[in-house]
Amino acid sequence: MQHPILVLNAGSSSLKFSIYEKRAHHTLAAGAHGEAERLDTAQPHLTVRGPQGQPLADRAIAGSGHHGAIEAIHAWFAAHVGNERGFAAVGHRVVHGGQRFVAPVRIDADVLVAIAALTPLAPLHQPHHVEAIRAVSAVAPDVVQVACFDTAFHRTIPMIEREFALPRALTAQGIVRYGFHGLSYEYISTVLAALDARWQERRTVIAHLGNGASLCALAGGQSVATTMGLSAVDGLMMGTRSGALDPGALLYLLRQGGYSPDTAEHLLYNESGLLGVSGISSDMRTLEQSADPQAAHAIDLFTYRAARELAALAGVLGGLDTLVFTAGIGENAPSVRAQICRRAAWLGIALDETANAANAAIVSSQPSAVTVRVIPTDENLMIARHTLSLLEN
Ligand code: ADP
């Protein structure tokens, strides 16, 4: 394999990865992908699949934590590909870039310290990215590592959208809207550019609806507004996250509700959203298959709030020409798309029910004023592209 690039997405107990191979003309071919799971237990496990999903490895990991996972991925790769030199570069998904990182960056000691210093802004994600970067340095000290930030695509958001109505000193400290899912939005914008030469002239909203969910408004091809804020808990209702909440409700929970900052954090990130409202599951597919009225009610609230935020972003853009659905729910759940579009019909959205049921590339009808697209996202490919470009420059 020539110039293999490893893309890592490190979470608290898992490490998802994809391997790409450089081909001619700076293109990348997807190789294997997989997951090291249960890293916080005594039985960590590695599974690897080929580009068509065929199983390539399914085994226990000998070491522990992220370090053990990185060792296992390297060992599998060396044995599978017979490539003793290992990876040409490793690209990491890093959730928070703060005010400093507005583009992908090669990681050195100074950059690593700065990424670690952003932990208070993303306490549930950032420490695991740092751990994965350190583990790669320990296992393969010479490999080029690149950090790609979920916040970076939103660097173009104007100050009026970024600022909360707080005293100026707090805004100056960086208590502002950053936005997330930027690697997904960036990837979708590359697809839009290939599909429609005039896409930058269109007022576009991309709906990234997965376990995490957010909307991004684009004008002139750039992010101008988004539903997530300082943290990834703001905006839309999600699988287990509450989305936008009256800050007074949080104060009430802390003062009168018996919650501590830690238990309130767990409530808002892990016990709310589809899971909390339904009392059944955080998984949209499970809820769609359930006959329980609470499951239908949770989906109703999800689509209501998505349509409400969509209208707010159309307000920012002064109208809407293109709506893109992406991520697990956006790509695969026709009835969720239909509910959101029905609620937003006044914006000029009309669905083609047959195309929508088939998850077609365009699901709006001919007379619809808004073109509604379904585009599968690929954040890992975006990271691999950035990593290759920093490796070559
Ligand atoms: P993550 O944010 O973890 O990357 P995904 O983008 O994979 O998540 O999205 C996961 C969500 O997509 C889950 O709620 C899952 O139920 C939903 N989903 C996936 N496939 C379908 C489907 N065919 N119908 C409805 N929901 C689906």
C-alpha cells in the first residue's frame, strides 16, 4: 500500500479508524476501517473490515486503553499489508479548535499543549483526542500527525451570530458560538460543488442528523450560522442530548433540582434527547419500529424542533434554495425527512414522496422552490484529504 493514511476518531471508550491509500492525482482510496472498543474495560476488542464491509479481523486487544488500541491497529496493519514502514501520516478528528485553530494543523509539542488546553470547552471529547495523539507518538514517534477540527469550518461565522448577549469581557474570553460537525459540512460542500457549479449562489442549509445533530446555514459557500454553540449540546434535540434549553432551567436544576454540575452534565448529554423523551431508546430506527406512543412523540418533538431551527436559519439567510439531509438519520429515515419538510412547507419545500422513500439523491418534487438533497457524509475522507495535503506541503 502506497502512502497509507490512518484516520482516527477517538472517544472515551472507543477508537474508530479508517485507512486510505494515496492514488494518482492526489486522490485517496478507502482501504480498511474498523473500531477498537471497550477500551475502558479489561476486555478491549478490535474489529477491522475491508472497503466492501468484509470482515478482516475480530480479536482481543492485548494492551490497555488508547495506547493498546493504537499498538493493535499498527500490528494488524503491518501483518495484513506486510508494510513494516507503517503509516505515512495519521489524521485525528479533534472536536474543539477554540479560537486558535481555524484550519487543520500538523501536530507538534506546542500544538498538542494548545489542544489539551481546550479541554474545558469539550471535556467529554478533547482528553480522548489528546490521549490518542500521545499514544501514536509513543507507538510511532516519527509519523506525521495532523489535527482536523470540527469547529474550523465555522471560522467564517460573523461576529453577530457568534456572540452571546453576555458582558463583553466574557465574549473576549471566548464564551462564544463555535459550532461543530464542521468536517461533515465541509465534505458536503465539496459534494455540492461537484453537483452544482452555481451552488455558492444558493442559500443552503445542511441538516446533519445523526446521534449528534446540528444545522449549518451557508451563504457564498461558507458557514454563516449553525445551531451548536460553545458546546455540542446546544441547538437540535439529539439521540441523548437535550439541545437548546432555557439557561434558567439549568440554574433551577442546580439550585432546586438536586443536581451537581456533573450530574447535570450527564443529564443534558446522556439522558435527554430521543432517549429521555421516549424513555425507550436514543436510536431513531428503534423508535420508528416501536408501537409505543412515547416513541412517536419523541420523533414528533425531534422533527418539530428541527423545523423550528431550520426556519431560524432560513431567516438568517433571507430565504432558502437548497436543503441537504445527511448523517445516519438524514440519509436513511424518509419519514423523519418528510415530517421536517412538511413542517417547513411554507418555505417552499415540496417533497417527491417516491424519491424520498427511496432515499434518492434529490427528494424534492419538480415545482419545489427548494431543492432537497440527500448526500451521504464522509468526515473521515475529509480528514484524510487534509492530512495528505499537509503531508505533501
Ligand atoms: P453518529 O452521530 O454516532 O455518527 P450516525 O450518523 O451513524 O451517528 O446516526 C445514527 C442514527 O441514525 C441513529 O439514531 C440510527 O437509528 C439512525 N439511523 C440509521 N439508519 C437508519 C434507518 N434506516 N432508519 C432510521 N434511522 C436510522
